[in-house]
Amino acid sequence: MSVAVHIPLWRAAHGRTGDKGNRSNISVIAWSEALYPFIEAQITALRVAEHFRHRAPTRVVRHVLPNLHALNFVLDEVLDGGVNDALNLDSHGKALSFHLLELTLEVPADLVSHLRGPSD
């Protein structure tokens, strides 16, 4: 069995963010099919809720999309009221996917060739 390496999620996946009202929708899409099982196993709704605790989501729902090698998270009440009410600079929550991609992920060292970006 290969030794595990700990990496930021952005090395294994990219993300997209959307919004509707006070709800943020964040997709995490694996760069490689080989990395997807590790993302699916480790990036849970509970872990995402904890990562966004400073935004106080009232609910986090995870949708698993295995044919796309992706996960989709819906976070309720995280946009300070939504586009028309929020006073922050990112009222659409586009930066939330970048925040989510800072989570750490453990993958086997033999999958390092599937990662993107510079290593630490």
C-alpha cells in the first residue's frame, strides 16, 4: 500500500459556485477519475458545514454525482441575505468555492501524478 500525502483539495479538484437568494451552490469536480473516490469519501456535508461555520449555514446538503466525478454542496443562509441584501463585496458568494478548495485531502502517494498545481 502506498504512503498517503496530505494536499489542499484544489490540487485534486476544481470548483464552481452559484447562488440563489441566500443559498450558495458549490460544485467540486475531480481533476481525475482516480482522485474522485478520495474526494467523495472525505469531503462530507458535515466537514463542509464545519469549514463554513463562520458563515453559520443553517443546512448543508451534499449531492453525489459519480458520473461527473463531482460533488455538489448546497449551503443555506450563507450569503448575508443574498445579492439584494448583502453589504459584503462578494454578495454572489463566488469566492466560497475557493474557500472550500482549501480543505485538506489525503490521497495515496502513487496518485501524485494526477494532481494539479505546485507541490508544497
